[in-house]
Amino acid sequence: MQIFDPSIFPILAADGLTNGAVYALLSLALVLVFAVTRIIFIPMGEFVVFGTLTLASFQLGKVPGTLGLLLILLALAAVMEAVSQLQRRQARRAALTVAGAVVLGTALWGLASWIVPLKPPLPVQVLLTLALVGPLGPLLYRTVYQPLLNATVLVLLIASVALHLVLTGLALVFFGPEGSRTPPFAQGNLVLGQVTLSWQSLLVILVSALLMLGLFFFFERTMPGKALRATAVNRLGARLVGISPASAGTLTFTLAALIGALGGMLIGPSVAMTYDSGFLIGLKGFVGAIIGGLVSYPLAAAGALLVGLIESFASFSLSGWKEVIVFTLILPVLLWRSLMTRHTPEDEE
């Protein structure tokens, strides 16, 4: 076949590894969210979309609608938290919560309104994107999922589907129907014999690998990481030793949002992102997570890399069928996981 041509095969493999590296990050985030909170997080791809399109707005010198969404969620979360504190007779803490939200929201609005029209350098725009998209994770958790802390997995799944539809609609309102790309972080190509690879592809693979290594050290060497691991292993046991499920969920969603935003900025130069691209991208990460059984990080990452490679080779030889081929993968995997997985009852909260 033509794809095994020595001049084509490495290019397709590099393209597959580049996309697969981003899918692997999403898979790890999905496994983390499910392990800690039991939430099948359908809107994971929306963080990717908001990351890419927010950075694209900064490139045009426009304040993105992400800022408005962030301020609204911040106000809702502050009100919900203040009401909860008032019910516990903590009036002083409630006042501080509302005041802190007002100060933080004002600071974010003032900073974005001042610096965005100046079109700052790309690294500053990346930091601003992370500052706007990253907090969406914990705020969505506080406003949508934390009130459902003791709900069943099915109810949490329904909430995820609803949240996905809402975020997709908001992305259409904020960014419009047109697709956008972001500029590459590294220009030029690397020539290896007859094969030419872009520095951007190599950068994506390198950054993804470093981020996975960072997550490994976070879970192995830090107290917050060990707390998340303990919660993932046994939620009831984690509560008994003083680990708050709400705090664990907040930290988990913060990591997921940051990973999604970073993934969006990494994949943005190679894929024209539109308001509704998040579902397909998130689903490819979900296939990787399913291959890992929603519990194994290495298997999830390996499965996501496999998805990227299959997608790359399928897009070259059977471009019209590439999505079908990728998602058909999930059927034998689900059957295999169903036969091999030993079902155990959920932990009692």
C-alpha cells in the first residue's frame, strides 16, 4: 500500500503521534475526573475548543467571550458558596467570599480589557488563555456538579450531556460559526533524510510527554496528588482520613481544564477548530480512556496514541471513513472490557 512508502510512512506516523499525544492528555484527564468524582466528563473537548478559540481571539486583539462566561460562573459560584456558608451561620466568611469574587472578577476584567487590545507576545497570550479557561473547570464543578455530589453515575452523565450542549451553544455565540487556527509555537521543519517533520509537531509531542511526566510526579511526590489518588482508590476511606470530596473534585476539574486548554493551543495550529469540534476531539480522548478501562493511566495514554495513529493512516487512504474506523474501535474494546472487568459495587458515601 502507498502508506508504507518509506517517504510517506514516517510523515503519517509523526502526524498520528502528534494528534495522539493531545488525545492522550485528554484521556488522562478523563480517567482522572472519573476516578476521583465518578463523572463521565463529556464536555472535556469544550475546554480544547475554548483554549484554541480564546487564543485565536487574542491574536485578533479581541476580548473573547470566555471572559464573560468566567465572570458569570464566578458570580454564580460565589453566591452559591455564600448561601451555603450562611446556612452554616458563617456570615463573615460569606461576606468575604462575595467580596473576594468581586475583586477577582474586576481584576480579570480590567487586566483583559487593558492588555488584549495591545496584542501582547504569544507567551503572554498563552498565559492569559490558561488564566481564562483554567478557572472554568472548578467553577463548572462548583455550580453544576457539586450540588450533585451524592447523585448516581447516570444522573452525573445526564448533567454532563446537558453541560456539553450548553457550552457548545455558548461557543457558537462567543466565537461564531467560522473555524479558526492559532499560530504555530515553532516555525520551520526538521529534515531527516527524505522525511521532513515540522518543529511544531515535535514540540507538541515533547510538551505532551513533559506534561505526562509532570502529572506522574504530581501524583507520586505531592500531597495534593496523593490525596487525589487516595480519593480515586476509595472515596469513603479518603473522607475518613480528612480528604474533602469537594476539594478533590475542585482540584481535579482545575487540572482537567488546564490540560484541555493546553491541548487546544497545541493542536490549534494543525486543526481548524470550530465551535462544535469539541465533541469529536473529546470522544477520541474518551476512546483512549475506555481502552484504559477508565482506571489505567498508561493504558489510556497508549490507547489514545493508537487512536491518533489509526486516524492519521485512515485519513490518508480512507479519508471519508476515518471517523467511522476510529469510533468502531470502541466496540470490540467495550466488549473485551465487559468480559474481563470484575464488577464491584460502588463505594458507599
